[in-house]
Amino acid sequence: MSRPLRVTVWHEHRHEKKHPKVQEVYPDGMHTVMKSAIEEHLGADVEVRTALLDDADHGLSDDVLDETDVMTWWGHAAHGDVKDEIAQKVAERVRRGMGLVVLHSGHYSKPFKLLMGTNCHLKWREAAEIERLWNVSPGHPITAGLEKDYIELAETEMYGEHFDIPDPDELVFVSWFEGGEVFRSGCVWKRGAGKVFYFRPGHETFPIYYNPEVRRVLANGVGYVAPPAGVVPYRAGSPNIKEPLSPIAATHEVDASLHKH
Amino acid sequence: MSRPLRVTVWHEHRHEKKHPKVQEVYPDGMHTVMKSAIEEHLGADVEVRTALLDDADHGLSDDVLDETDVMTWWGHAAHGDVKDEIAQKVAERVRRGMGLVVLHSGHYSKPFKLLMGTNCHLKWREAAEIERLWNVSPGHPITAGLEKDYIELAETEMYGEHFDIPDPDELVFVSWFEGGEVFRSGCVWKRGAGKVFYFRPGHETFPIYYNPEVRRVLANGVGYVAPPAGVVPYRAGSPNIKEPLSPIAATHEVDASLHKH
Amino acid sequence: MSRPLRVTVWHEHRHEKKHPKVQEVYPDGMHTVMKSAIEEHLGADVEVRTALLDDADHGLSDDVLDETDVMTWWGHAAHGDVKDEIAQKVAERVRRGMGLVVLHSGHYSKPFKLLMGTNCHLKWREAAEIERLWNVSPGHPITAGLEKDYIELAETEMYGEHFDIPDPDELVFVSWFEGGEVFRSGCVWKRGAGKVFYFRPGHETFPIYYNPEVRRVLANGVGYVAPPAGVVPYRAGSPNIKEPLSPIAATHEVDASLHKH
Amino acid sequence: MSRPLRVTVWHEHRHEKKHPKVQEVYPDGMHTVMKSAIEEHLGADVEVRTALLDDADHGLSDDVLDETDVMTWWGHAAHGDVKDEIAQKVAERVRRGMGLVVLHSGHYSKPFKLLMGTNCHLKWREAAEIERLWNVSPGHPITAGLEKDYIELAETEMYGEHFDIPDPDELVFVSWFEGGEVFRSGCVWKRGAGKVFYFRPGHETFPIYYNPEVRRVLANGVGYVAPPAGVVPYRAGSPNIKEPLSPIAATHEVDASLHKH
């Protein structure tokens, strides 16, 4: 693409206002740190803006949506405060080609659930335990720049299987947790003309988005779900193709008045 | 399963009331013919009931839903008349293990769209043209009993790509249409603990559900998406697993009050 | 199927002859214990024979192959002693519809590698550590009869990612290991008209095949990859379809002598 | 990648020497036309060399293989003349990260069959009939630059289902043929750290590789299977990880002498 990729980092931004611990870890909000990770790795190829739940229209006006190539989504405690109408618009933008990177507790966000068609349940535990995200897809662009075949995080919230998602089109990372569980922590799906990447790391009380490897994968993910230039636009609606491309032998009379889509 | 499989054939049943042509093809309603196809092939292994849009609660009370192992769904002109609440319940039953066979224009039904996460758009044409459904998955249980590697239907409505669905977990049939299009006409997905089979044939003005091979595939599909006996029940909700299965080394204090799912 | 399913349990059967520890765990050979697991759960629906590496033709004459619906395969130290010709025949039987259950160190067996198209490398460690196989596909027939959403084994050999296999068509189990690794330990692929199920448990010095849940999954796997009755037979070869099914408009002269497949 | 992508166009190059018709269509060999298609679209980002069956080592010395990021493969009548050793090396290079684009009758080539694990049978017919390749994956990078949602070719050889391949990881094109068949004509698989793209068009007696849309997809395919910069190298072999990443509770004595991989 000759123009920069337009990325919108969407963030709930409620924990930072309420919890001293979160303020301490993310004094300027988690969104600023996620933004910096994307800019660090994609540099001049990208223009990143942020949008917050408590902005007007959650920061997601039609103009912003139209001008977004890739959106990242972090939410946790206030999924219910996202307006259904906005969530539907975000999901529809994905189907029409926008990339979406869903982070951590965004597994329960409205746009993600609308796109998955499942409940996205999981198990969880707060115990500051070790997580290792194992690369099960070497050679995948999302794993570029990783030095080892796993990412180790010293203190994390646990997410465990069964993770109630459709079987991913691509499974990139599987997590090991100290307490005994596993989790499909890096997953890609296509929906319509758009791609969704779910990436698990990101709890608000741990400094996860300062981790160099997490930052790298976040930026890689943004690049991976970015819409390619010049693809046939997504076709909304179900057109009636009255004129066949090849001849149809006359057989019987069709009473077209019977059918409407 | 020692007890019979409990199947509910859901049908919109509006065309038959309005259009003489449809009445002529399906004088007792399409649902009776679909029911007979399932009974013809699954016999004593199955108990089939029917439920219609204009029944109370569309025939889908909580009791009926609870007692249904597999549902088949045919709708076309009145998708919007299906109550959102009922559509949500059907989708949720699938996630909890019920099988769902979606037929023909059911591609635009509310339960199917809720489960897919896409718009399910397609192309279409009314021209009474030849369709051949090619078997691209020989050995698949859904194709058992077919004598050839394709099913030929002499007069059909065309459905063409792009069919806006998630990539199927299993692609069983691909259709060829006389007028020049192709279509993924037999597709399987998992959602939660349940399976969905989309099968394209079934237009209301053509006697499709009398075709022996279509009947066979419809019954095979019901058998294929049936929930296996004795599987671990679907877990609704996201439990907090406070006690790890394996020991976690003490690291730092977690302030559990911060986090609620 | 009205007749019983014909299962051949193939076993390398070398460790038992050499190592007192293995003799102690499996005094009559591992194959007898695997056979008993299948018979325990599938009972009268199944006829199980065994075949050993050191039998003539490894116990896999053409007659045995022709009469086998599902084969299970355990090998470890003597993969190289399996004749290429026999390995090719086993792979070809799978493509023509036979089910194959590959166990534990069978990941490096010739038939498995021929069917996968990859090197099937993995990591490993001998440390008698805990393994938990997490069910990531609730509702899957292979998991029927399991009481919990994981199987725990107290002492196992570790297998770790990256496991160099094609992305599975279905991922059923993911293992957690005490020492820090994960592994895709229950995987299904289709090849031709046949299915392959890889199931990790089974080390020779641990009494894994006496574990009730492992036995259950082994039997479930045999049932799952069994060829359905009445499917269109696999078509060997590439037929020239001289007569089109639909008319082709005359365009130019084709010099058929140019082309031979 | 800062350096150009290194592409090797491998070609059988036998038909051109024997058949006046083929000489007429491809006077300088099909490989020169395929090379020009890649250069036309990837320009300075790519360095393309060609290698021919009748070159020493089929033009595929270890040095050439080591210096190839993406290989394209066209063969038809002389698959058997490709040395097994070379075919194995090509397949192994794919597993270690090289991209492979297999064209038309290359479906029966040794490297493709080694990587698929299936027989790759299909149906065929020489009748100069119309083919339409329908885009079933809008938004896919391989389809960038296409103006319509199908590619129409006026005169082609037919390839029909069942195409005996593993279910593709990504299905991009499905072909319609005038004579009545369909075919999965654009398919992607991962093998090890490398990607394989099969693209059907390309018969030697029709000027297929001059078609602008075919040329575009060929170049897109080369770009799509190119190895990303900086990914963790493919790990050949199965290392013994003696030192666990996390502590293992002492349980019993393991007699390590028993086990060798």
C-alpha cells in the first residue's frame, strides 16, 4: 500500500481510572502503550489513532470506521456498555474487509462474539502465574522476529480451555500455564473479506504490553490482518443474476412472481 | 444411543398457503416431505416432529427445544417474522450440542446467521437450470448411499459464489450450475458442542425433496450432526478456577478485588 | 454396518523382548492390551486381530490389508525395519478408505509420514512427568465417555511443540506437561477416503494402556475413523471423461494426440 | 525483505521440443512466459531464474535450492524422469520454509505428491471448453488486482472432482467447466514452515500464461507463499529437552537407557 495503514486502537479505559495498581502500570492508559508498540514496529507504514469507550460513539463514528484499515480491541469490565449498534457496525466493517485484533479479555466483547457465533467462554484464574505461549506455526508472519519458539511471561492471569470459539482457520500460539491449563492463545479467522486475530496476552495489572515480544506480535498481527490492496470489494447483498454467463436450455416456464429474496 | 434420535423439522410453511404452484408440489407442506425423508432412512432410530412458523412460539417452546437432538430449518420469505428471542434460543441450543441442518434459503435465517457471524449473502437466479452437486469428500458419512460422485437435479434455482460464510470446517459438496456459477452447497461447521450442516437443495417450486439422493443426504446429515452419546456437557459460563491443578510458585500479591469477570 | 468392524492392531513388539521393565509392564505385549481396550468398549461390534513387525510381511499381507477396516499403529525403535513396500501399502489402504489410529511414537512411522507429507519432528524428554490432555473439542465423538474435560496421566514421556504436522483437520486434545511444554496430542486428518487419528499417550515403560480414559479414547478413535458403510468407493487413477455431461460449444480442433496423462 | 525475493521457475520443457502446436504458443518455452509474469508484477522486488528438467540435476543443485525463496513447478508428461532424490530435496526445502507454486499438471509431480500425502488423482478432458475460476475468498491477497469475482478462460483442458488432495488450509478458487464439472483450482496448504499454492490454469496448447489475470494470480501466489523475514527457523530433528523449563516433582526413577529416539 502506498499510503500508511490506518489503525484505530480501541480501548475500554475504565480500569486505569479506578484502580491505583492499574494506574501505576499504565499511567497514560493501556491504549497509549499499545499504540506505541504498533508504531515501534510498523513506523512510517502506519498511522495510529486511539478511541475510547467514553468518547462520543465510543470514538467510533462512521467516519472513523470508514477510515480504519485495522482496529485493535481491548475491553474487560464494561463490555455491556458498548452500544449494540456500534458493535454491529464494527463487525460489519470486518466483514467488508477491515482487520480486527482482539486482545485478552476482548474475547467477551460484542464485536468478537458477533463475528464468532459462539459464546467465547473460557476458564480463568488470578494467580500471577507463568505463561508460555508456544509457537505451533513456525514460518507464520505473526511470529516474525521472535527469537525463541515460545514467549514466556512471568506473571499472568490464566485463561484455560475449553475456549468456546469456532475452530480457528489458523492456530499460531498455544499457551501453557503454571497451574496446569492450556489455551489457544493466538488464533486467526476470516469473516467476509476481513480477518480477525485473537491474541491472549494483556492483563491490566501486569506490564504485559511493555514486553518486547508481545509488542512485536501485536504489531505483526496488525500487519497480518491488514486488508491487501486491490482486492475485489466485498459484495453486500444478494444480487439476482438474471442473465446467465452460459446458455441455459429452455425447459419450463418459471413463474418469477413467486420468489423474492 | 439406545433411545431414538429426536428430530424437529422446522418449516416456514408460508409459500404453500399462498402459491398454487407450491401447493401442487407440496400439498401437505414441505415439512411432511422432509419428515418422510428422514424417517425413510433412519426409521426406528428416529422420532420426528414438525414445528411451523405460525405455531405458538414458532412451535419451539423451551420443552420442544430441550427435547430436540437435531433440528432442520427451512425458511425463505419470512425470516424477519422469526422472533429474535427464539432465534437466539435455537442458536444457543446448537452451541450446547444440538445438531442443526439448514436447508436452501435457510442461509438467510436468523439462527444460521447468528451461528456463522457473517452475512451469508450469495447470488441467485430463477431459471429452472441444471445443478450438479459434486462430492468433494469421498468417504464422508454424509455421502453414504450415493451411487455416483455427483447428484444431478434437472431444474433448480441457482445459488452462486461468493457465498459469504466462514470457511467450512468440512466441505462436502460443490455445485455446478448450467448458467455458469459454482456454489459450496454442502458445508459443515462446529459451534460450541454442536454441529451445523448447510445443504443447498430445496426450492419450493421444484419437487426437490422427493429426489431420492437429496432425501438420502438430508437423512445422512441429520445423523451426522446428531450429538454423540456421553460427551462432556457443554460448559456455559466462564468459571474461576481458584485452585490450580499444579502448584504455582508464590511470586507476588494479587489484589483479587480488582478483577471480576 | 451389519458385520463387525475388522480391526488390526499393529505393533512393533521389540521393547518387550529386550527390556525387563517393559516386560514387567506389558508381559503379553502392548498389542494385547491395546486389543483388549478396543474389545472392552466396542465389544461385539468389532473383530480385532494383531500383527507384529517380526511376522512375515510384518503381519500385513495383502489379504490382511484387504480385510482391515481400521488399523492401529505403535512403533518406536524400529521404524526403519518396516519395509517401504509395506508402508506404502498401508498408506494407500488409508487413501482408499481404511481408518488409521497412530499412537505415541508412531508419529515417526513410515505410514504416518507418508500420509502427512511432513517430517513429524517434535521435542521430547524422559522424566516421568505429569501430562494433562485437555479436551478442546467438546461434543466430539472421540471424547465420548470422558467424565472430565481433561485426562490426567501421572507419569509420562514429554512430547513438545513444534510438532511438525500439517494443521489438523480437527484438533481434539492439547497436552500440558509439568516441565513446561504443550503438544497437540489428539489430531484428525482426512487422506483420500480415509481418516487418520493421532493420539499421543502410550509410552512403553509406563502403564498407559491400562488407563481407563486412554482405553476409552483409543476405542472411540477406532470407531471414529471407521469407514462408513455405503460410501462411493475411492477412485484410483485419473479418468479421461471424453463425453461431457453438458454440451460444449464447438470452438476449435483439439489435437488429442498431444496429451496423455 | 530488503533483498529481492529469489524465485526459481522450474519447467519440464519437453512439449515445446516435440509438438509444433506448443512451439507455436510458447516459442521460447513456457518458463520464459511464466518468468515474465512474475517480473511484470513483482518487478524490482524479485530475481527470477529458470531451471529445466534436462539441465544437470534438473537445474536444482543444492546451491540453487539454498538460494531459492519461492519455486514454481510445471510438469506434465515426464514426472517420472525427475529423480527421486531431487524431488525429496525440493519437498524438504518447502518444509524448511521455501514457498512452492504448483501449476496445472504439476498436481501429479513428485514434490507435490510427497507434500500432500495423497495420490492427487483427478478427472480430465481435452475439449477446449470454457472455464470460470470463481473467487470464493474475497479479500485474499492471492486475488488482489482481479477486477471481477471470476476469471474466464475461453479454451481449457478440464480438470474435475474428485481432486484427491488433503482438504486445503485455504480454498481460493473453484472452477466451473462448460462440460459439467467443478474443480478446486486455487488451494493453499502449509507444510512445515513453508507454504504451497496449487493453481490450476496452464495447459501447454492454450495461451493461458499470456492471460493477464492468470499472470496476476501467478505473481500474487509467488508473493503469498514467500517466506516472511525473521521467522524462527524450522527445526529439523527431534531434540531431547533434558532440562525442563519448569520444575518436575521427583516421582520415580527413569531408566533413560531404555529409550532412544
